[in-house]
Amino acid sequence: MQKKEQSKNLRNSIYDGAAYSMAVGAGENYVSPYAIFRGATDFNIGFLSSFPALFSALFQLSAPYALNRFKNRKGLVLLAVFLNALSWLFILSTVFVSAEIALPLLLIFFTFYSATNAFAGTLWSSWIADLVPKNIRGRFFGKRNAITQLASLISTLLAGVLLGLLQDGGTIVGFSILFFASFVFRMLCFFFLNKTDDPPHSLRMKTESPIKFFKTRNSNEAKKVILLSALFLFSATIAGPFFVAYMLRNLGFNYFEFTLVIMASSVARVIAMPYWGNISDRFGNKVVLTLGTFFISFIPFLWLLSKSAYIIAVIELFSGFVWAAFDLAIFNYLIGSVSREEIPSYMGNYTFFTGIARFIGPNVGALLAWNFTQTPFLGFFELPAVILISGIARLIVSSLFLTSIKEGSFLFSPKARETMIQIMLLYPIRGFLNGVFLGMGVGNRIMQSLIVSVKRRVYR
């Protein structure tokens, strides 16, 4: 592929990602608040997270088989994206019916949205892997993800402002505008994907059933990472879907405060993606993945320390930073550690196992919330108890990442301590200082002094 064509395709990929993120920021981020506005219970919220995850897993698993059958990767992606765009019109239709009818329909339509999204995502992963050269994947996806997170941030902010302005009597109109805007953004994705070339690829893509995949899980490191990721996401989704209900019901946040919190996470991701992309290129994806899971484990405990929207927003800054590490490392690792023919199968099985985890987790969380309505868990009731349990479960699973992934051993060597200092403390500061001093070398000299100082304290 010529360099000019490659640049055009990568540019269209960024535009597609930005449009998709605008749809997520304006629509997907506000589906749960919409359900709560229509009177959803904890079980409704759990179902709204778990059933889409289950059907997403099943649909994505079928993607490699569909590609082998129809042999048109781009056409299948475009069809799935078009159906995905239509799902927002279906969701929009629920504003015109009563809550008793709207909530079941919302579950059906949002499940359809998630399933078509997952199907497209599997084949898109194979497509983008053929478009992006391996030697620039870390930097490209770091840049692309930063742009998409910025787009999500902007749309989330505008959506929150809109709902806040219409909160007194016009909330249903606000949700209607958001869902229609999401339809428009997804159609823009269709437009940019249609302009992107599909490089030649193998007509027969490797397929592997979940049962066979599970039986051969020890055959390579990628399968181990997939299964550990599923277990970690189960731990996270025990509480994940209920943070929205916790903010809007337990803490009494308005839509402005709710938007502030979810924006904080997006801001952190914008900053963190290029940073983690560079770390991934330099130290490898396993290092980034291990660090991400370890620090994500502490997020639920921090949430229970305050009821202030501003403090929780600061916590979400940290949350967005470390979740960016997890997301980027998983994607880069899966498309970089297997052959082109295996990518759809691996991504499909990844979504299958993580989808099962995302299905079980919210239902377990809803049952735990119901169970701890009257009886406390370590002094916490209902949703706070669920959040605490999720944090404990994350810590347990994160220890498996540290002990099961080979590169995890770097954390305990003398060289590793230096690496940890640089990754977690010094490199972000270096980027800031270099920006402040306009590349005149002052930032690097200050950083060298800091590195020497910190090393002396650590090795003293």
C-alpha cells in the first residue's frame, strides 16, 4: 500500500473513531441515566448491562464464521454499523411510550445496539490490524485513542449541559435529542468507513469455538491474558453498572455533577493514551496491562471515601488514567501477538469470555445489593457494599496478573524499580516540563536531576 493511501486510511480511521466516540458520549453514556429517569430498579440496571454483554459475546463470536462465508470484510462491517445506527432510532422511540413499556423495549433495543457493535468490532479489529504497520501501532493507537476520548469528552459535556438546562420539565426532550444525535454520529462512521480501503486478506479466517479455545488456553500467552481479563472484568462489573445509580440516587448528583464525574475519566484518558502508547512501545504491552489492573483495583475503595462530586471527579481522573492502560494494552496485545488470520477468532473469543463475565457480574451485583439491603457487609449497605466487594475481588484477580504473566517479574528486580519510577512518576512530568520549556532542553536537565534524586532515595 502506498504511503499516500496509507495516510488517507489512517486519517479516516481517526475520523471514524471520533464519530463513534461522539455517539458514545452523547448516547451510550446516558442510557443508564435515562433508564433511572424512567424509574429503573437495581435489577433493571443490572439487566441493562448484563444482557447486552451476553448477546454481544454471542454475536461477536459469529463474526469470523460470517467472514469465511461471505468473504467481504468491509461489507459486513458497513452492514453492522448501519444496523447499529438504526438502533438509536429504536431507542429514541421508547420516549413516546409509558415507563412500563419503555424499560423492556430499552433493554431489547440496547441489546441489539451492543450486539451489532460487537459484531462490527471483531471484523474492524482485523481490518485495522492490516492497515496499521506494527512498528507504529503503539503511537498510532495512542494518538487515535486520545482523539476519540477528546471527542467523547466534548459530546459528554454538551450532553450533560443539555440535560442540565432541560432538567426542569424538559428532560425527556433532552434524551430524545441525544439519541437522535447518536444516530447521526454513527451514520458518519458509516461514511468514513466506506471511504477506507480494505487491504487484501486471507479468505479463510481461523475460527475456534469457545470450548476448544478454553481447552487449549495454555498453548500461548494471549489466551491466558484473555481468560484473566474476563475474570478481572467480572470483578469490575459487579459494581461497574451501579456507579451511575449510586451517583444519581444515593449521592443525589444532578446531571451537571454526573457529567463532571464521567468527563473527568475522559480527560484522563485523553492525556493517558499517548503516554501509555509510548510506554507500550518501549516496555511492552504486558507491563502496561499489569500496572493497569493493579491500580484499577483501588478505585472502588476511593469512591467510598467521599460523597463530594468534586472529590469523586478527581478519583475518576486517576481511574481514567489507569483504565486507559488496560484498554490499550489488551487491544495492542491481541492484535500484535497472533497472526492476521487468527485476529477475528481471538477477538471473538475475547469478547465471548469477557461478555460472559459482563453478563454474570452485574447480576451478581444486583443480588448482592438486594442481599445487603438490611444486613451490612463490613458496615456498608446495598450499593456501597457492592462497590466494596468489587474492589476486593479486583485486588485478588490483579494478583493473578502479577504472578501469571511472565513480564510481571520485572516488578521485583532492581532494574524493575527504576523502570517503575520512570513509568509512574517521571515520564508524565518530563512531558509536561518539555512542553513548558518549549523543547529547549531545560526540561530534560531537570528530569535528569529528578531521576538521580529519586534513585538515591529508592536504593539508599
